[in-house]
Amino acid sequence: MSADRDALRDTVREARRAGAALAALDPDGRAGLLGDLAAALEDERTRARILEANAADLARARSGSGAVAPALLDRLVLDGKKLDSVTDGLRRLTALPEVVGRVSLRRELDDGLILTRVACPLGVLAVVFEARPDALPQIAGLAWKSGNALVLKGGREARESHRALTAAAHQVLARHGLDVRALVLLEDRAEVDALLALDDLVDLVVARGGASFVAQVKSQTRIPVMGHAAGVCHVYLHRGADAAMAARIAVDAKCSYPAACNAAETLLWDDGAELAADAAIAALRARGVELRADQATRDRHPDLAAARDGDWDVEHGALVMSVRRVRGMDDALAHIAAHGSRHTEAIVTSDRAAAEHFLAAVDAASVFHNASTRFADGYRFGLGAEVGISTDKLHARGPVGVEGLLTYRWLLRGEGQVSASYGPGGRPFTHQDL
């Protein structure tokens, strides 16, 4: 192993120790830590340093040599509004009930033999995420609330922003007498490869990015990986859709933040939902959305561009949307199963039976009725924020807040009992929940 790999192992080992001290904080200590992080991000001088760092990242991202795609640039921007949203999320997270040490089961096995199931931190979280600076303090807040140490590697395009935000978080940790290595920022891509080999020190990897990136991470490590993969989300206009509602939801799902993973990429419409489809298409076009349509849609709207085969599988991250007519619920479900990413799917209809069938049948982390796909978000779900939106089924799914960063322990308190005393011919268990 190289000296650099040895150094990284030592760093992560120290992060693990620092995380143990973080986990040992009482609820007031954890709340104070989160509150001070929110206050730091509201401090004028700290905020000015962060925004100055972000301006440097943006200038580099817009330059000829390092120019990035518009969708990536949208995520890279960090302004006062985004920081305000982060601080609000941190304060909401602070106000949530304490989770570390929470008892979810208490059971008497026999007189004087009591079993409890108690929530506890995972230990060390490694999060590899995109060039989205506001994600860093959100993830840090969730790690602190759940008592976990954190090793972060963000997209290189946001290097200066990540440095400034990490410095602010380190100042908060130090003021509380905690080792700043409870939050480690990596900057070298090679360090990620070395990190993925530390299965004896890292408890969970959160990989945020496209499906190919998540698959690559999973292939390189024995550490459990929670994948935040592509968001190919659909809005399905059932024949029972109200036209005005369809237009409103479609516009919000596509236009409110096109670069978000929960933005809709495809609009499906039923035979019988022509008026709803017409209204949605008109509203989307009025907002400047480029629509790529199948032949049935172009028969009604001949000036729309023709969809290509690959358009159904793309997360555009921009004001681009594919449109297709489907032949009823089964056809819609088949399209979503074939082209969706199991992120978020929505149906618009006044037919409750159809809606319930859709909600039950779609295999996705979030499935909505008469609501925009943009609601798939930890802040909007009341989780404070999310470390990512998991499209996996284990260990957590959908927006992953504090609950997804915990495991549990079984604690048994007895008075000298031994297992040989129980079973056929011996003492019976009471198995009474308390």
C-alpha cells in the first residue's frame, strides 16, 4: 500500500474515533451543533467567503477550458436563496425528535429478562456527490443528527465552494470541542478508489450520480452502497385528468428546477386525455420547454419535434421533455417499467380507483397522485434534508434522511438467566411487549 493510501487509512480511522464522540453527544449537544451550523451559514462574513468561493468555481466552470453543461451549472450555483433554504432545513432538522438511542421495541422474555431494540449510528459514511455545493451542509447536518462521521468527495467543479463550506463546518465542530475529522473532505479522485477499499472502516457509501457511475462504485467495493442514480421521472395523464391540473403539475414537474433529479423527463397521455395533454403541452411550450413527441402526439401538434428512440431513457436536466400517447394504464405502466429509473412517478386523474392501481403497481421509490414529481425531496418530506434519493431497495429508499443513516442494536438486560433453562421441558418465554 502506498504512503498516500496509508495516510487515508489513518485519516478515516481518526474520523471513526471522532464519530464515536459525535454519537455520544446528548440531544442538547447535537441540537446545539446543528443550530450553530445554521447560524454560521447565516453569518455575513462566513456567507461572503462561501459566495466568493462559489463565484470562483462559476468563473472556472464558464471558461473555455473548463466549461460545463448548463444543467451542471445550475446545480453549481450557490446563492443567498439556496443558503437560506439550507439553514431553514438545518433548523427543521434540529427540531425533529432525537433519533440516536430511540427504543423501537421493548419486550419481556421472562421475569427480569428485558430485550430492547435501540437505534444507533452506522459509523462512518462516505458520500460521493455531484458538484452541488448546497448538498454539503445538508449532508453534514444529517450526519451530525444521526451521530455519524462523514467522508465527502464532491464534484471537482465545486472545489472552492466545498472548501469554504467545510471550513465553516470545521469551525462549528471545534467550538463544540469535537475533532474536526468527524467531517473529512477529499479532493483527489484517486482517494475515492482508496476509500472504497476500506471496508473495515467505512460502513456505508452513498453514490450520487448517473446509473453508470453508481454501478462502477458498486463494482469496486465490498462496502454496502446506497445508489442515488438517474432520475428519469414521468407524469402520466390518465383519461380522468383535469386539464388545468395537468398543465399546472406538468409545468412544475419540468420547469421549477429542470436540473433536479426529481424533474419530470417524460409526459405520457392516455386515449381520452387529449384535452389534458393539449393543456399541458401548451403550458410547457409557453415556458420554453423543447418537446420531443411520438407520432400520435405530433398528429395533434404537428409542429413538435419527433422523439428519437433514446429520448425515453435520458435525464435531460434541462428544459427538454419527451411526450408520448399510451393506450391505457397497462401501456403506461409498461413504458415506465421499461424506461423509468425507479425514482419518482406521478399520475394525474380524478379516477381514484385508477390512481390506487397506479400507486400499487409502479415500482419506484416515490409514486404520487395529483402532485408534482418535485415533491420527492427530503426537505419537502419533512426530513430536514436528504443525503440522497435512493433508487435502491436496501437499506433505505427514496429521500434518505436521518432514519436511513441509522441501524440498531439489540440490548438484553437480565438477572443471571442462561439459555439452557428455556425451551421444551424448561421455562417458557413470556414474550410480552412492554
